[in-house]
Amino acid sequence: MWVAARAEPALYLHTLIVGPLNGDWWRLFTTQFAYIEGGGGGVYAFVAIFTAGLFGWLLELRHGPAVVLALYLGAGVAGALVACAVYTEPIVVGGNAGALALLGAWATRDLEGLRAGSFQEGDLLGAGAIAALLLATPFARPEASWLAGVIGAIMGLAVGFAFHRLSGSER
């Protein structure tokens, strides 16, 4: 998106969700990869991209790349759709929903292990701190939809628990 914005600045405006979709359904996908520069937008972009990269990689080791891609895009689209349905003038920019979905799906195995009383080597405190930072971002950056982030986290936890229950054992 950064390259597209430099090549054709007007194109960038067609990737964000600012207001109703008005039939521009592709914005549900492209808004996950677009960030607004200036005023701390770079920090939001760094945290969201870092979280998606780290937990996407860890989740890919467990379940493969198709799960990571489907979960990231699915959570981002679902979060944006819910925000568009709830607000008359929605603002959804960035990948916090997808990042929180990947983090949640990764953390479920360790959460299940804690509930069962077994030791898990995952860093749940660190993951929790990153999740809290992403969930608090909308207070500083209004284009980061808190509602989309919460929907992404819920989807990630649901998918992670489903995979854990279906596997019947730790992968």
C-alpha cells in the first residue's frame, strides 16, 4: 500500500473505510493493509504489522499458511463489516483485527494448558501486553477501530479453541 500511495496518491483514498462502503466491497480487504501517516500512525502500523508477523509465523508453524491467511483476512473483513453495520460513519483503517485474531488463535493452546494445570512454554504475559496495546490503540488513533479489534480477537480465540478441540492433542 505504501508503494501504491506513492505511485498514485488518490488510489490510497479508495483503500480505506471512512464512511459507508457504498458498494465498494474491496475496501473490506484493502483497509487491513492501509495506515494513515503522521501523528503516531507509524507506531500503530508497526505494532499491528509486528503482531501479525510474529503470531502469524508462530501459528503457521502449528497449522500452515492457509489457516493464517484465512484467519487474518476473515477477521479483518468481519471486524470491518461489524463496524460498518454498527456505525453510520465507520472509520476502519489498519490490521488490528487480523493481528488480534492471529494472537488469539496462537494463545489458545497455552490457555487450555493453563486451565488443565500443565506447563506451557508460551509467553502469555507478553502476548497479553501486546493484545492490550492493540486494544488500547483506538484511544490514541481513532482510525483503529476498537470494535473491529474486539471482533478479530473473538474470532481468533474461537478458531484457536476449535483447532485445539478438534486436534484432541497438542500439536
